[in-house]
Amino acid sequence: MKIRLPVLGYFLLGVILFYLFLSWQFPYDQMKKAIKQNFEESLPLTLIIGRVGPSFPFGLRVENIRVSSDSLSFGIPDLVFNLRLLSLLTGETHLNFGDAKNSSRLQGKFSREKLRNRFDLRLNQVEVNASSSQEFSFSLKVSGEAFFHWEGKSWEKGNGQGWALLERGEIKGAQISRAPLLLALCETLRAEIHLRDEVIRLRRLEASGKDTRFSPPQDLQFPLKGGIPLDLGMILQTPRPIPR
């Protein structure tokens, strides 16, 4: 026992030193650029990341995240990504991620086994801060669930669905009158989306406030060929009332 304890101690010290060396030498800046590039190639949005750093024991922490379009900018909670290193030995990928401060609010995972890929996401009252170049800002609480699976690299040919509930806080700023009418009148937004056969189907979209309720035509379809036609400015235009 007297011989084994020093050996074990040296082994643990070696593991710790190797981990510190790996954390110090890891190409965090290149990782940040890769995340940004992959995101912006998939979506017509701009991604800003303040910092990518280590998270004990074998994870990455992504801080000061903002997603923006031409009209709005959203601050996203800091995220922690954890990769199962043992799965890489079998050619598989299992990646979990969540809110760095409260994992119960945001949980997600990505898995790849052979050619099969799956992405799952669950949100529970995630706080998001939004601002506009029109000098107003507001907060959102986002809840929802989504899952998506596809084979190979052709993710647009995959299948999936999801729902979301957005609850708006008070609009603040020097130019509140410039806020889009739908945003000013409505306090909640409910949506249900399906993806199948390279087409996004908006099965449900309802916006409501204290004295208002709006909804566009149901079952809108957007083909994925040429990219996702997402424009946050178009979503926040003057609404159409639901016929009574």
C-alpha cells in the first residue's frame, strides 16, 4: 500500500498537469471563429461571441453571446458545452450544453452515430435581453421544446418540430414610439413549427396582449432551398386582426 499510494499520486499529478497544459494550449480563438462561421452559414443572422474558455472538467464556456439581424439584437445567456470524450473513440459524438448559471433553464444535446444526427433543445423561462437601433429595448422570457434529426450532412432534408412561448417585458428607451406595432401591443407570442421534406411549416403563430390578439394565416410554408428566409423585421410588422 505504501508503494501504490505514491504511484497513484504521481499519476493524478500527471493527469492534472496534462489537463492544465491542454487547457492552456487549446485554440479558443479558432474555436470561436468556427462557431461563428458555422452559425452564420446556416442562418441569415450575425453571431457575436465575447469569449470562449475552458469549463471543468472537459468543456467549453461561451460568454457574452449576441445574435442580431438588421433590426434587432438579442443577448443570449452564457453557455457551457460538454463533450463525451470516450464517445470519440468509437467514431460517435455526444455533446451536451446548457445555461452556465442555471442549467434547468436551458438544456440541449447533439448526438451523431454513424450517419445519423439528432438535436434536442428545451427552454424554461430563459431570459433574453433585446435592443434595437431605434433606441428602445425590452426583455423576453422564452420557453419551448424542439427536436430535429437528419442523416449525413444534408440537414435541410431532415425532419423535426418544435414549439415556443415568448413573454415580453416592459419596453424601455428614448424612442418607444418607434417600436413595431405588433411588439408594442402584444405581450406573448406562441408558435409551432414543423420541418419536413425541405420545407418549414408554420403550423401556429399567435400574438396576444391585454386587449389585442393577432394571427397570420395558418400553415405558412417556407422552402429551405437558398437558405432560411428569416427576417426579424418582417416578423415585427403591423399585424392583422383575427376575424371574429
